[in-house]
Amino acid sequence: MSSTVAVIGAGTIGRSFAFLFARSGYTVRVFDPRSDLDEVVASLQADVTADASAGDELACEVGTVELAESVEAAVAGVVFVQESGPEDPESKPVLFSQIAEAAPAGAVFATSSSTIPASTIAAALPESAASRVIVGHPFNPPHLMPLVEVVPSPQTSQETVDAAVEFYRSCGREPVVLGREIRGFVGNRLQNALMKEAISLVQNGVVSAEGLDTVMKNSLGLRWSAIGQFEGMHFGGGEAGIRGFMDHIGPAFAAIEDLPVDVDPTGMEDVFEQVEEAYGPTPTPQAAAVRDRIQKAVLEARGQGR
């Protein structure tokens, strides 16, 4: 079986996926209409080589990153396509039509989209191609963050779901298959709920933006790096588990009132100013390096360091 895969789109997500796939032993063909694609591909290959040199016995298993001159050239003979182009509900189905016409009959067509469901992308495709379209939504950056949300449409075949899960696992990812399509999937819906609560607490004068981040990093964030929401509740209930937790804490949590929240730019101005005062007007490479170092350390502690 071919060990060649295609990455369509060489933005932040596409480049990260290309690095991940090559690091995992695949030959990766990358296509993007950007004028500097040759430089991007050369940089990716250099990063893969450097990562292999700094690694262990896995170094001999790394793949390569190659430039493709077109969508058709990128997907010829591949087993898997990861599309990471612009979030445009009109252009994406057209792109997938190109992919489906040129790719082998058994290839999986995955999109990194966080907003466009597979059913929309596959609506105009013949059944044989529509059954192979699936969302493979990562958390950024996908070469570091293990989660991939695998979201089939009603037309997606079980064989495609199974193949996508197997492929992402072969790259050291943790795929989670969703039971149905829903806006925001799971991770972003959880993030959205927490984001709105965080904004409301700052807007209503309960805590500063920096103080809220301190609370997160030193309590829930630390806990959630080890266990999930429901497992934490199960632990919290002691011998009675989650049932005991809800008996003891549930009524008190249910009584917590909602605060007003305004996510329009004008309503967010004070939050913007507090964040920029705490962390600077733009994120710095130094801060990103610290973030990545800590996240990598957490993954190492969990046995997911590669």
C-alpha cells in the first residue's frame, strides 16, 4: 500500500500537518497556490530532518516533504488527503471535486475545517466520492496537540471513518469520532462556553484578565491536563463517584447565576486592553516557545512526547 499522503493548503495548519505526517514516516506532497511554496516545502523538510537528528530510534522512519505543482499532482496515488484551505463554503466543495477526480478510488478525503461540515463539502459529489469525505479537525498546532475530531457526514462510510482513525493513530494522534455533525464540534463548543464565561467575569469586574488566566493555569488547566471533565467529577465524588459528586455539588452549581456578556468589539474593549497590558500588543515568539515547552513537557509526562 502507498505511504504517500497529500496536504492541500500550506497555511499554519497545513504546514503543521505536513510536518506531522512526514515525521510519522509518510511521503507528503504539499500543494498551495502561494508563490513561496518552494521555500515553505524546503523549510518543512529541514525541520523534519532536524527533528529526526535530534530524536531517537524513530529517526530512520521519517518521511519526506515534496512540492506538488497542482492539486491533481498532489493527490495522484495517495492514500489520504488532508485539506487545510480557506474556510470558504463555496470554494471548498469545488476544491474537493478536483481532489475526488484526481485521487485514487480508495483515498480518504479529510478537511481540517472548523466550520464547514463534511455534508456541505460533499453535497455535489457522486456517492462514491462523498462517502470518503470526512472532517479531521485538529487543535492548533496539530503536530503538537494530539486531538483530532473525526466528524463524518450521513454519507460518510464506516470504512472511511475507520481508515481516518487508523491513519491519525499512525501519526500518534488521539482521534475522537463524533456521533453527528454539529457546529463547533466538541472542543470548540467547550472552548466557546468557557470563553464567554471568562469574558463575562472580566467585564463584570469580578477578576482581571491576567488574574483569570492565573486561576485557569493553576487549577482547572492543570487538572484537565491529567484528567477530563467527567473523570474529574467521578474523582470528586469519592467512593460514590460521579453520582456522589452531583448529589453533593450539583445543586450549588445549578444555583450559580449567569452574568451578562458582550462579545462585540466595542463591549470587548476593556478586555482587549487588559490582555494587551498583561501580555503585550501581540504575542511574541518567546512567549510561544515557553507555551510549547510546557505543553511538550505535559505530553512527555503523559507518554505522548513524540
